[in-house]
Amino acid sequence: MAKKNGFLLGTFIGAATASIAALLFAPKSGKELRDDLAKQASNAKDTAKDYSEIAKEKGTEIKNVTKNASEDIKISLKDTASQMKEQLTQTSKEVGADLKDIQEDLMINADKVKSDLAETAVETKEKVSSTVDGTKENVENTSEDLSNIAKDASEDVKQTAKDASDDVKEKAEEAGTEKKKLD
């Protein structure tokens, strides 16, 4: 559109210049030349007014189109912003609900883990207690067995010592008797 107006303006200026040049170089009397110049000036003035009015109309049209486009853009932006706000609100609600579900799941799982740990602790305590009791019983039995073995060994040693002592006494008496016989 700017090219069209530029072309029209160039045409108008060229026509006015050609008209003035033709009048100035044409063989006419002074009065005729002045009349022709006045007509040409009047025509140029009228043409300039016409172009001025066209430019004003086009400016008004551009202003209205720009205003309407601006209003359309504002409405479109408001609608888009409203839609985005609604989507964000909905997404926020969904995320909040999901987070609440996750939190509930975590609490349930934490309670289950806590319960499982308590059960495992009780079972472990029972197994350790059972193992300790079994080991204690084994130690006591082994201790009794060792004590009995030691007593038996002690009695055997005492008996052997007594028997040896008795044998030595007997042999000493026999040796004493035989020495007396020999003396």
C-alpha cells in the first residue's frame, strides 16, 4: 500500500512539474500565462487536497484496523491467559492430590516397615534367647561332665596313690620282715 501511495505521489509531482514547464515554455501572452498558471495551481491545489483527504481516510482506516487488531489481540491474550490459569489451577489440584496420595502411601509403608521391624526384632530376640539358653545348657552339661570326669580322675588318682602307698607299706613291711629274718 505504501508503494501505491508513493507511486501516486510521484505521478502527481511529475504531472505538476510537467504542466508548469509546459506553461512557462509555451508562447503565450502574460495574461494567458498567468491564467494558465492560476488554473494549474488551482488544479494542483485540488489534487493535493484530494490526496490529503485520501491520506486522511487511509490513516483513519489504518488506525481503525490497528485498534480492532489490538482489541482482538487483547481479547485473545485474555482468553489464553484465562485458559492457562485454569489449566495451571487444575494441574496444581491434580499434583496436590497426587502428593497427598503419595504421602498416604508413604505413611502406610512406614507403618508397615515399622511393624515388620518390630516383628523381626522380637523374632531375633527369641532366636538369640533360645540360642543363649541352648548354649548355656550345653555349657552347664559340659561343665558337669568335666566336673564328673575330674572327680572320677581325682578318685582314681587317690585310689592309685592309696594302692601305691599300700603296696609300698606292704613291701616295706615285707622287706622289714625279711631283714629281721636275715639279721
